[in-house]
Amino acid sequence: MKSPPPDDKTLAARAAEGSQRAFRELLERYERPVFSLVYRMVRDRALAEDLAQEAFVRAFNAIGGYNPGYKFSSWIFKIAHNLTIDHLRRKRVDTISLDGSPDALTAEEQARTRPVVESPGERPDAYAENRELGSEIEAAIGRLRPHYRTVTLLRHVEGYSYNEIAEIMDLPLGTVKTYIHRARLELKESLDHLRENL
């Protein structure tokens, strides 16, 4: 019987002892989620690839400081988030892209950055409507300011708790709740036109 794969904390401990194989396995597990988070923050594929790679380089160099009292995923997301926010502040990049701008997500890019689940037996027209709705929501999230965007992605895409988001973003719990509340209000306002078409 094949033994189960080691958990993140075991791999992190091995990586801290110098095992490149253990770190490579962690990289394989988190490369896509980290890239996805960064990409949705900067909305530029090449830049997201560079920042995600830099996040893993920093994680590799700091692996000895990882505290196993926290999820490894929270730790690596925190590194990626801080790195991305630092970049945005330094470059003063306007990450709020408008529909149709060069930085807006195309349908192809959306398909590559998030799984699309088609329900069994779903009609083609319903499938197309769902894809269009997904694109509208994705664009609305992209228009949020970076911190609001991050809390929304961590909460509703990655499924993190408020406490975990506070840890990742190094923010007080109350601030996280406020950001999520305000982001929801902005998204509701941004997507109100969809309800009129229903």
C-alpha cells in the first residue's frame, strides 16, 4: 500500500534542513494558487509570473523561519501578498483595469487562471451565460483597490477564514472584516446592472 504524501509542515521542515526535493514539492503544490492570487492583484501575466517566482525564492531563503503553528499556505500567501503590495506601491501601478483595457482578463486568460466547472447536462446557452457572468464578476473584482481585491480573493476564492486572512495580510481582524464588507458593497454596486437584466 502506497504511503500518503507528506503534509506541508513535514515538507517545510525537510526543506529547512536543506532538502531541495521537499521544497520542490511545496512549489508544485502552491505554484498555481500563488500565481493566481498575484495575477488577480496585478492583472498582468508576465509580471505575475515574475512576482510569484520571486515569492518562492524569498520563501526558500526564509524557510527556516517558517512557524509550523500556522498553515504553510498562509505563510507563502503572506510572502506573495507583501511582495506584490510592495511592488504596486513602488511602481505606483494603476491596477484598476477597465473593461476592454489591455490589462483586462480575456476569456482565455480566465480559463487558465481558474478552473471552470461545467455542470453535467448543462445547456450550452446556460453554460455561455454562466461564463459571461463569471467574466463580469472577475472584471468587477479587478476594479477593486488592491487590499479589497486581496481579501475578496482570499475569502471567496481561496476559502480562508477571517483570522487566516488577518495573518496573511498582517492586518487587525477588524480591518479585514471592514475591507471584506466594503469590497462586497463595491461589488454589489458594480454588478447591480446584472440584476436588472435578470
